[in-house]
Amino acid sequence: MDAVAKRASRRDGGPGRACPCGAGLPYDDCCGPVHRGDGTAATAAALMRSRFSAFAVGDADYLLRSWHSTTRPARLRLDPAQRWTRLEIVDTAHGGLLDGTGTVTFRAHYREAGRPGTLDERSRFVREDGHWVYLDALTD
């Protein structure tokens, strides 16, 4: 098992544990391979799910790798006190297998200091070098 898989396994509770993205599969069969680089997200929504899981398991390296080169921060520090608990995909526009752009509207649930919270966002995704990447969040 490589270093990324070991860290993710520790953070998500171990092999066989349900993937944080909510797809109903074990992490090792769902977002784990994408985080490790053994697979890619086929759609913008799949990338959104994998990014949520990366927040949930604390994989900042994957988050940076899946961020568009023009909007990617130099560093990313995740807050260990914030625990991401559930993802709801509210809407998608484009972002399919043959698309080059797409948007995903989602609600991400978390707990911080024992209190529940939500993050509502409409994110833009594009293909860069043939792979889906996060571009930015749209504001209304």
C-alpha cells in the first residue's frame, strides 16, 4: 500500500469503509483509486464527489492536483477541526463524458466544534489535459 493509500485508510477508518462521497461504495472501490492516481473522474459530478471525499479524508495533495492550473493555490491547509460528513449533489449542468465544461451545485455538510454546518456552492469544472478539474465557484 502506498503512502497516500495508508494516510487515506487511517483517515477514513480503514479498508471496507463507505466512501465519504455518498455513492454507497467502499472508499477503496470509489474515490480511493482516483485519489491514488489509479483512475480518473469520468464526469464533473464524479470529480466533485472525489474532491468532497478528499476533504473528508484530508487529502490536500489530491485537491491541489484536481484544481485548474490557473486558479490553483500554491498551498492548501485543511482545517483538522472541520469534519466533512455528507455531500448532496443538488444539480448538474453539462459535465458529461463528451463535454468540456460543466457545473455542479452541491451542499456539503460538516461538523465543527460540535456544531453542524453546510456549504452551498455552484462549482465550475473544465477539462485540462483531458481530465476534469475544478475551476472555481460561481457567485450569484
